Amino acid sequence: MSKAKKKIRFGVIGCGLMGREFASAVGRWCHLGEVDFLPEITVVCDPNPVASAWFEAHVPTVTKAVTDYQVLLADSEVDAIYCAVPHHLHEKLYSDIIRAGKHLLGEKPFGIDRPANRSILAVIKEHPEVLVRCSSELPFFPGAYQITKWVAEGRFGRIIDVDAGFWHSSDLDPNKAINWKRMIATNGEYGCMGDLGMHVLHLPLRYGWTPKTVRALLANVMKTRPGPDGKQVPCETWDNAILATEFEHEGHTVPMTLSTKRIAPGHANTWFIRINGTSFSAEFSTKDPKRLRSLSYESGGEQAWNEIDTPYRSAYPSITGGIFEFGFSDSILQMWAAFCDELTHGRDGMSQPFTCVTPEEAGASHDLFTASLESQRTGKTVAIG
């Protein structure tokens, strides 16, 4: 017999690409196994009525489409909000959402810069009754989820080094039009770090591997792009970032390379993590989403990488058999299940332990990105914190 499900009524602020992904995940909630929570999108908000119209046409539970987010916040029929808006709006909107007593899953980086982020964190501290989490879905791929289990089991021995990244390639096209992510006023000075960096940091920070120093190499490859009228306009933000960092682990200093790239030829949404240890090593990339590689080592033994096709098995059981493939939309569904599970049962009552990005982790990402900007300006290694 199916469990009784707690209904969580959601409002969506920002009806673009990721808002539609959320709606799609809600529409296929039956894909999950026996969970006792059920999201339902009831109100949407976007200044562009065309964007809201998609929800009205495709999501039967939507009863209202508004252009003023304060109207949504005042709606007693909304319990929680997914907010996906440009970075310069995070501080104002996220703070107002939390003060209104609505639970929030917001997009990274949680503030256009560190002062904005600290302002949001202060509001969160004033409202401990509100659950606030940051979006990051890729660690829910089965291969990445398995690596997290191995880290928890202490399989790696002494960590030798870590390499993690998130690479895109569509900006290689010089004729791609300018958009808000390529302007400092709306995206912030972090550039690609603010847009992609939280994805890269989610697992290292969750493992407690907080960078202590950084030497940043930032590149603005395309300095102009076509504007709305076709004329070239400044493209101001960093396209690529390579961050050479260090963290402390069990009395040792461990090098960790973190890279975020909008111009990585041939890569479309490639997220990866590679951990080398004295007893065990492992690597996973969404470039080859079924493959998980690992290497166990004992003194004097052979050093041979083992490679498996990971089964369709993530945080929450689903109707899909283990022999089938897992994809991006599945990771979105799993992330939303984790948010709703924590909202329903609390962190200690979740059916599995892996949560969405916490505000503290988002704050740590700002510490790193701010130090990276200083490193780029000075050409020096910068201490963090």
C-alpha cells in the first residue's frame, strides 16, 4: 500500500530553464519509489508573461501567475519557493523569501558577491525555522553518489590529491549573443566561478575539504559578443577559472585543483571529480555517465584500475531498473527529493544522509571565489578566511 504523502506547495520565482526542469521533475514524481512527500507547484512569478505561460499551459496545478514576487510571498497557499533569478537579485529576493517564512531552494551562488552572501546568511540565522538550501544536482549521479559513500567509509587512506571541475563549451562560439551571465552588473565579478563553482565545490566541502589557500588563473577569452542589435558589446566576465588550492586532511596538506570553464572545447555539461589516495582512488565524470573507475591498492600489489557500468541507483529508489542509464533530469529529480525529504523529516530523519548544498557551504564558496579574485589581481597565492 502506498504511503500517505505530505503535499508541499511550491511557488516558482523565475520561470526560465531551471524552473521548467523543476516542473518536469514534479510531473514525473511517480518515478520515485515510496516517498511520503509530494511537491506541487501552485503559483509562478516572472516579469515576462511568456515565461509564466509555459507553466500555465503545462502544469495543471498552477492556479496563479503573477509578475510581482511580493504577491507570491503573501500567498498563504505557498509553503516553499524555488528561486532562479540573476545573481544581482539574490540578496533582495532570497532575504524577502526567508523573512516571509517560506522555505527556499535557491540557485547558486547565493549572492552576487561575499557581502551580499553574508547579508543572506544573516537573515537565515534570524529564521532557523525556515529550510534554506542551494541547488546542486550533479552529485546525485550514481557514480558520484558512490564516491561519497567511499569517502564516508574512509576507503582512500591518505588523500594524495583531488581534481574536480565543471566544463561547458557553447561560449566557444564568438557569435553567441551577450546575456546577463556575461555582464558584471548582473552576474558579478566571479564570472564562471559564481555560475559553475558551487557545483564543483559541493562534494569537497561536504567531505570537509575546505580550501585554505588559492592561486587562481582566470581567463576572459571572448572580450566582446554580439549585443541585442548585433553590434559587438563588452563581454566582461571570466570565461574560465583554474584554482590551485590546498586543504588539510588528517594532519596532511592536500593539493586540490578546481576548474570552472565556459569555454572547454567539446564539453557540454561535463562535471567530474577525481580523488587519489594511498589505499584507494576513484573518478567519475558525467562525460561518461555510466562509467565509474576505482583502484584499490595494498603494499606491493598491482596498481590496476577497475571500471564498472554503474547501476541506476542514487539517493532515492526509483521505478527504473538498475540496468538502465541515469541522466541529468534524473539528477534534478533526486535533488528535489532530497530537499523535500529534509523539509518533511528534518536532516536527521531523512531516508538517506546526502542533503542539498547548505548555506554554510555556499558561504565557503564565496570565501574561495573572493580570494581567487585577489589572487588574480596580485598574482600571488592567497590565504582563505
